[in-house]
Amino acid sequence: MADNHHAHPGSAAPQVPHRFALVLFAGLAAFFTYFCMYAFRKPFTAATFEQVAGWDFALDYKTALIIAQVLGYALSKVIGIKVISEMRATDRARILIALVLASHLALVGFALIPAPYNVAMLFLNGLPLGMVWGLVFSYLEGRRVTEALGAILCASLIVSSGAVKAVAAYLLIEWQVPELWMPALVGLIFVPGLILSTLALARTPQPDSADRDARKQRVPMDAAMRSAFLHETGLGLAALVLTYVFLTSFRDFTDNFAAELWQALGYGEAPQIFLTSSLPVALVVLGSLALLMYLRDNYRALLLNQVLVGLGGATCVIASLAFEGGAIGGALWMIAVNVGLYIGYVPFNCLLFERLVACTRSLGNAGFVIYLADSAGYLGSIGVMLYKTFGQPNLDWLDFTLQFTYAVGFACVLLMLLSTLYFRRLRRTTPAQPQLAAPAL
């Protein structure tokens, strides 16, 4: 693994005010773009869909909707391994807007088409949305301030789902909007914000020469470059991807069934709990992760990211032990578990893989690694939901979540130890080699 964190002697660092303006502008544009995307992905999970005309199957209707959407999302991630890694900068904004609008048409179809056929609309809803993260992060990677930009973007991972579900629950409770039409209405409310924030994001300047010296040039990856990267990172990357499978499955399960979990904890009639419980999580997690931008050495930053993932897993285990022992209440347990979850989950979505790409000899981009991990993660998410439905049908939501929390927590600790040892050994034994030539842009 190459350590390429040193700045070029002849490169001049941009002034601090310029860098602050870039972080503020690009970070907020990315945050609101992804925040608005959640209005097309997550509002239906705020409903329970307990009685739906036309649905007469053993599988719960809401579970069927979630599986259909995640299947589309997972397939999108598989396609994105190639598409996102090869995407050119000039195509991103228009493709992003077109994808989200296509997902909204699927929500309209969901309301118009009767059950059980409208389940397919959730598959078509998830299929285009799986590309959005990679398109958004492509504007932010490869910069000395990527950690700060990534922290702002990742805030949307924590707060947007809760905020969108709060809006959805308000429409259901206060406006009495039918459950089948509610997702399309929530999406319609956020269409203008999605378009405006995406157009703003498209005006983000390209990384400058000092950024390229510090984090390496980011280029589209062809098949040979993807193969070289996988060969170089080997077992260490496999451990990272498996960790992400656990984290994604857990995050997706607790997010999709948050309504059921809060009901089990006694907060079923408090729609604001979706948002209020996520705000302290965002402050704790992202405040700490943003500090990584001040660590210039890419290998040490990669190591610290792995340590944070392990600490996140340990937090989940400790919080669950305290909850079962009666030391903390249900709301504090949910917040603590989400802190541990997102301390582990957020680095994978930008910070950890950003530094991994900067450390390697292979030229490329973080989008490839993110989508490689995402495709595996969402397949794991589908497996968990099927296991809960058919393998543990009589286990209530709370007990299942507790068991799942312990499994994820211990997996994070052990797999991060394996990954850290691998990359440490690779760094010591691999001689520096020339970087691969970038394909013509």
C-alpha cells in the first residue's frame, strides 16, 4: 500500500476562507440533495399497512414492500459497481434528477395499481434510487476536505429518514392521507428541493492540484483497474465488505421497522420521536468523524476509521447489556445503539473508503468500492428480513433486534481487527510500485 499523503512542494494550498466556503456550499448542496432523495425512498415505512385490500399472503404486506424495494436497491448497487465507477462528471446532475423523478412515478403507480400488483412498484422505486449516493459523493471525493464534506453529507443518512417519516406520519395522522397515496404526496412535496439542490451541487468545482497531491487523482475505472484494486486490497477489503453487510442489514432493518420498534417501546403515538431521537445521534457521530480531515496521513486515517467501526460495535453491545439489565430505558437504548451503529456505518459510506483509495497504488475512485460493499450489504438486508419472517416468525420485534444488535456488535469488533492486521502487514511488506495510468477522459 502506498502512502501518498505528502503535498507536492510546488503546490500552493488554497486559503482557509476558500476551503470553508467550499465545505459550506458543496456540503449543504450534497446534504439537501440526499435528504430530498429520502422523501422518495422511506416515507412508506412510516405506515403499518395492517389491512390492505387484495393482499392475502402469509408474508406481511409491509415486509413484502420493503423486500421489493431493497431488491431494486440492491440490483442498482450491483449495476452501480460498473456505472458509478465509470461515470463522467458532466453526466451526473441530469442523470441524478432523472433517476429520482422516475422513482416518484413508481410511487404514483403504487397508489394507482391495486394490491398485490403494486408491490412491483416498490421494486421500480428502489431501482433508480440506488445510484443516487454514488452520484452525490462523486462531487465530494478526492479532496483534503472530503471528511468535512462527507460528514455533512452523512448527516442526511442519520436525520433524513427520521425527518421524512415524521412528515409521513403527520400526513397520516393529521391530514388523514390514505396510506397508499402518502408516499407519492411526500415525494411531491420534496421535488422542488431535489432539483434546486442538485443544480447547486453540479456547480461544485473540481479538486485542485493540492487535492490531487494529498488524496490522489480520482478517475473513471475500467475493468482492468477494478481488478487491480481488488487484487491489491484482498482479504482486508473482504473483511471490510463483510462488516458492512452486518451494518447495512442492521441499519436497514431498524430503519424500515422503526415504527414497530418505537411502538414496542411505548412511543407509538409520538411521530416526533423519529426526528428527535436522530438529532443527538447526528451530533455525536458526525462531530467526531469530521475531525479526521485534520489527519493528513492516509494510512493512519484509514486505521482510525477502522478503530471507530470497532468502537461502534462495542457501543451497541454495551448499550444492549445496559438496557437488558435495566440500567437505561428504551429511548436511551435506541439512541445509544444508533450512535454505535452510525459510528460504524457512516465511515463506510465515504470516509473509510476515501482513505483506502488514497492509500493504494491503484488509481480509481471511492464510488467503485462503496458500490461493491453496498451491493453485498443490501443482499444481506434482504436475507435478514426473510429470516425474521420465516425463520423467527414468533419472535417479537424488540427481542429480535436485541439479538441482532449483539451479532452486529461482535462482528464489527472481530472483523475490524482482522482488516487492520491485514492492511498493517500489507503496508510493511509491499514495495512501492508505479500507479496505473488513468484512462483517457
